[in-house]
Amino acid sequence: MFKVFILSIGLLFNLNLVNANSITIFGGTYDYDDDNTSNLFGLNYHLEDNNFNLFDILDLNPVIGAFVTGKSASILYSGFETNIGQDKLYLNLSSSAGLYDNGDGKDLGNMLQFKSEVNVFFKISKSSEVGFGSHHISNAGLSSVNPGTNNYYLIFKRGF
């Protein structure tokens, strides 16, 4: 699934259908509070110039991404994010829905999963940031099997 994601993103960029304003790469620990602990590696595309205002309260930006674990579990997701505080240090909140394949990893009950995420970023230059994040993934009770996963990771973000 991760290969399909990378090929799809490459095609979208080559056709100039999507212009990412920033890309994040992240790596860390998958399912840190259970016996299926593994490493994870992922990539997000942030479409910050395509934001819309929600009830004059929040500016929401589309985000698409994917990650894969050391046990071949993978997810391809899309959703929205918002930033709180725009100076050197800020909080990034995100909510997404995605398609999950458990590979040799944890069975999360079904293919449709929801991801809620919180990240803290620190700007190290005009176009680069580092951060720490955590997200929770579950099927929101759509299946009788719903163990969920909790994950944490280090992030590098590069703007364009």
C-alpha cells in the first residue's frame, strides 16, 4: 500500500494537480503501550495554501500521508490540520481517515481507521522545523475488534 501511495503522489505532482507547501518525514514507535510494539516511518504532504476557515474560528489545511511499520502494517490517510501559535514554537492538531493494512502487525478490526494527532513543532529556520508528535489510530467502534494503537515519533518538516 505504501508503494501505491508514493506512486500516486508522484503522479499528482507530475500532473501539477497538487502542490505541497511542506513535507514532513517522521519516525518513531508504533503501538508503544502494547505487545505489538514496532518502529514506524512515514511521510505527510501539507497543503497549507489550500486552507479554509471553519466558522471564523479555525483555519484548516488538508493533509495527506502514509506510514509503514517494521511489521509491515501500513496506512494511507487524508484529513485536516490546524496550527495554534505561529511563532517559533507551535502546536499542530490533525484528524484523518484512512485505509489500514495490518501486514504482520496488529489487527485493528477493519480497513477503515481514524487517526487523531497532536504535534509540537519548533522552527529552526525559515523553511525547516523539527518536532515531536503522537497519534492514536482506531476504527471508532465500527468493528467489534477495536484495540487501537498509540504511537509517538520525531518529525522533520521542510517548507517550499
